[in-house]
Amino acid sequence: MKSIITLLIITFSFLFVSCSQDFFDQKSDKNLTVPASLTDFEMLLDDFSTISQNTPILGEIASDGHHMLDNIWASMPTHQTNYNQKNAYTWSNTFNYSDVIDWNDSYKKIFICNQVLVGISKLTSINDDKNKAARIKGNALFIKSKTYYELAQIYANQPTSEDSPNGLVLKEGVDVTQGAKRSTVYETYNEIINNLKEALPLLPTKPIVASRAGKQSCFGLLARTYLTMGDYSQAFKYADSALKISTALMDYNSLDPTIASLGTFNKEVIFYSRMANYTFVHRAYALIDEELYSMYEENDLRKSIFFLQRPNGFAFKGEYSDNPVKFTGIAVDEILLIRAEACARTNRLSEAMNDVNTLLEFRYKRNEDGTSTYIRQSASTETAALLIIINERKKELLYRGLRWSDMRRLNLDNRFKTDYVRIIGGTEYRLKANSFQFTFPIPIDEISISGIKQNPGWSQ
């Protein structure tokens, strides 16, 4: 396994750095093992540190609901990773983005997925392992789609009724000399959806471990993607399909309020992944805004289970994890809220509110007789239902890598668009509704190497 990963790292390094013709003229090291079997390909996708970690984090840093104290900001060491975080937090390009984990590690995952897909297509003797080959191929297609989706929330324009040329660089195959070219936004989202639909029949209903894809996670990611695109009938269809497999929810009444986190593979987790553990999302440094904390009612158990008292406020501790690293996978609570929003936007208000109420009954205190203290809600208009659902997404899905996507799409709706403001050391930073700053700049090192076009609004 180590030799396979070594080869991948050596090969992948030439995706984003310039290389001389001498490299291509040299003979490969015969001691390096080229992945060539189904077992090899499965091991590549099961490599947790490469595939399941370091999902994009910049959008979460840029999101509302949390803040950094001035003294923490001022004391951060001066290196590129911190510059990238400060840029994201202030919706700026003050320090120039370079060596960005969001970009580099994501395209590394895509390269590995492509290697698996190409490798499987070349195998000639899998007669007794057709199911295994299908499962591995489906897993590669799912991981590739999830990675593209996450990249699109950072670097591609938000999908609207009109196509935009500012989509992602879509990579096929394993030719590292292939030139980079940006797709349109429609092409980016079509790639995500087509890969997921191809993966669906290949995957088991549920995988043996949640860091592998199954039909439920595929349905869930399709629902998330269609919600982002504003296709609410399809978002409902796939969220409903996912929930037909499982609607398991944790009853927060059964949890110790002092619990440090909610567990890596708890019963709500459909697919597991997590973001990088950067300062700006770490519970030791990032604090929850008082406005967000005050949204939780006293009988809402999330108020104690999600938050940890700090000298200067509250930090978040409600990760679907065994440690402070933030969960960015797919879980039942998110899918319930997707189905609720899809129902609300297609005039099925009672169904929408039933999903919200179902979730919250598992989150509120129970009386001694076992009845919930939660008072079921209703809504008579789409806007009223959406306000409840959007607020619950903000309260339930903290630090899941989802809030930035919500901010982007909701700012296209006149009912919900808003400006966001942060003040650091007396300096005000403002993110205006529908600003170009909702799409991050492409890292300058990538532009200098590949020559792809920078996103509009940002200096080249």
C-alpha cells in the first residue's frame, strides 16, 4: 500500500507544478508497485488520510455564525495556510491565495478516482469479482462527484437559469500532461449528476463502513446537488429515496450533555468525511456568534450538547466525530431538512413541516411522562415554512461544510438575501448580497502553471 501511495504522490505532484521533458524521458523506478488489481484500487479509495480527510474548508471559514477574537487573529503565525484562512474569513484576497489545501487535495482525490476508474476499465479477468468491481467503480464515481460538488461551492459560480463559463476544471483519465480548461457551470453540475447516476446501480444499499459509498449516500448527494441547483422536485425525489432506506435519528435525551462530540459513525451518519482542522474552525479558537446561540430555546438540547462554555463565549462541540475535527459527510438530519425545503418550495407545506417537527422532537427535552416539550410547528405560506427550515438548517448543520452553499443560493432569493459584516481590529469587512466574492479566487499558483482564467472580480 505504501508503494502505491508513494507512486501516486510522485505522479500527482506533476499536476500542479511545472515539469521538464527530462522527467518524461526517464525510466520509472521498478521498485514502485503500480496499482493493478481490484484489491489495489479498493485500498486506494479506503486510504482514510487521503480520501476521507481534508475536504474543502474555506467556505466554512467564510460562513456566518462564528467569529475569531482580535487577539487570536493578531497572534497567528505568518505563513501561507494562515494567510488563506484570513482571506476566507474576510472575503478578500489580501494575501493572495496559494498552496491551498481545498484545491490541491481535492484534485488529488479526483486523480486517484480517475486512476481507479481507468484501471478497472483495463482489467480483463474479473469474472468472479464483478460485484466487487462494480462496488469499487461506484465508490470512485461517488467520491469524484462529492469532491467536484465541494469544489464547485468554492470556485464555481452558483448555478442559475443562465449558464456561466466559470465552472470547474474537469479532469478525466490520468494523463498529467493534459491541459487544464475550465468547464461551464452547467457542465460542472452535469458531471456531478451523471457520475452519481452511473454509480447508483453499482453500489450496495448500505456499505460495510460509512467511509465507502452506498445507494443511500448517492441518493443523499443527488438531493444536495439538486437543492443547490434549485431543482426542488428532483431534490425531493432523491431525499425521499435516501430516507426510505433509513430515517434513524439520535434521541438527544439519551445523550450526556457533557459529551465531547457525537461519534464518528453514529446512527445518523450515511457517509463519513471531514475537513482540515484549521484554526478558524477549531473549538479552541473559533467562537459561536451570540446571535446564533440565542436562536436555541431553553428546552432545545442542542444548546448544551452542541456548545462548550469558553471564557469569552461558546465554542462548538457537536461534531459527528470522535474528536474536534469537523464532519463534512452526509447524514439523516441533513436529508430530512432537504426534503422539508423541497416540499416547502413545491407547495407541500404540511409535509415540509412534518419533516422539521420529526427532527426537532428528537432534539428537545422530554417530560417525565415521555412526551416532548417541543411544540409542533405549522406554516400557512411557503415563505413562513422556508424561514423555519432555513433557520433549522443553520442551527442543526453547524460546521458541516454546508452553510456557505446555503448563503450563496439564498442570496439569489430576494426574500433571504443579505449583507454580511465582520470587524477585525476596528476594520470592517463586508460581503454584499450577490457579490462576486461568493465565489473564491482560483489560487495564483494554479493560474501561473495552467493558465486557466481567474474568477470575475478578482485581480489576476
